[in-house]
Amino acid sequence: MPDNELIAAYKSVPIVTRSMLTATILISLGVTVHIIPYSLIYLDWSSILYRFHIHRLFTPFFITGVNFTMLFDLYFLFTYGSQLENSTFAGRSADFAWFIIFTSLVSSIVAHYMRIAFLFQSLLLSVIYLWSQANSDRIVSFMFGIQFKAVYFPWVLVAYNAVMQGAAIPWEMLIGIASAHVYYFLDSVYPAMGGPRLIPTPRLLYRVLPAQEVAGAGFTGEGNTANVFRTGQQGGTATENTAGHRWGSGNRLG
């Protein structure tokens, strides 16, 4: 019975978020126990372009240090990934998958010029940034009960990380925020100004992850909703407790 409950709990996680969590666990553990060669998973565009290591566009985003910090990384990815997929992208997992793919590609290009090889924090901050835009008026509690609106959450994390690293600029996190903002502007802000939607979700993703009708989601087309960045919270003020997670340079392979 416990096994069945565990499997049921695993399957209850939205499919895209579940896939990201599974990939992070398998790749991180695989590298730690030397099943997966470390040299094959970091971002290297020369290997991608000339040796056809296409997997390097994927693996750098799903590796984190196997230590206590990993639990918090997975918890935050689960929490904010699930909330986005279940509310902002309700019934539209294909669109959420496209958000992850698009922001990862943008992050990979920027990271190449900045010589950054691992991008889990970029993935995590891109998810948190979009969540903060979709839930901008929600109240977040961070460290010792400090409260502020969710729209400031990514920047608080960046500042906290910089302090923990001795004033070092957390470029990996900033890349994630920037890539998510590019998506947010092109997919939501610019169309709201009267412009076209420049980054529509590829039709292939709709075939793999068909759109599902969700109450209150007002579909306008192939998986698109009339109000993409609506807040899942209706009325009242929600509080997110983020205390206890040490954001910083703890994501290093031992």
C-alpha cells in the first residue's frame, strides 16, 4: 500500500514538472556515482555543433549537487513548477513545456558567452520569475518571516545569493530571470500592446501534450488561454514560506 501511495503521489505531479524533477534526480545521482560521465553533461556548444552532442542542450539544466541543498532545490522546483503548470498553464502543459524549452535555449546561448557550464539555477529562477509575474500581489515570507510581494521574490533570492557568495554576482540566476522575462514580454506583454505573438508553441508539443479543458481557462485556440498570466489565487492573500533554503554556491558536484 505505501508503494502504491508513493507512485500515486508521483503521478499526481504535473507531467512537465514531474519530468524535470525526475531528470534532475537521475542525472545528478548518475554523475555522483560515476554512472554518467561528468565530461558529457556540461554545456559545450562546440560539442553540440560539431560532435552532435544534442543532449548538452538538456543536461546542464538538470544537475545539482547531491547534498542537503539538493532537497531544497527539488522542493522549490516542485512547488513553483507545479503551481505554474496547475494554474497559469492549467490544461496547457505543452505551453509550459515550450516555456521551459525557450528559456533554456536563451539561457544556453547567453551562458556560452559567459563561460557558464551548468544552469540548474537558471532553470529554477526562470520558473520562479514567471511565477512571480503571474502571482505578483501574493505575499511571500522569506527568512525570519520577512514579507514582501511575490513580484520581488526573484530579486530577493539574487541578493541573498550574492551575500552568501561574498558579494559575487550570481550570473547563473540572472540569466534565468532574463530568459524568463524575454518569454514573458514576447508571449504576454507585447501581444497585449497589439503586437503578434512571436513565440507560439510548436504544434508538435500539442500532439505530445494535448490541451485539456479546465474550468475557467477560456481557450482561444490551440492550447492558448485568453488570460495566460492569471493568478491562481482568487481573493484573499496567500503566503509562501521560503525560509530555510540556502540559495548560493552549494550546487557543486562533490
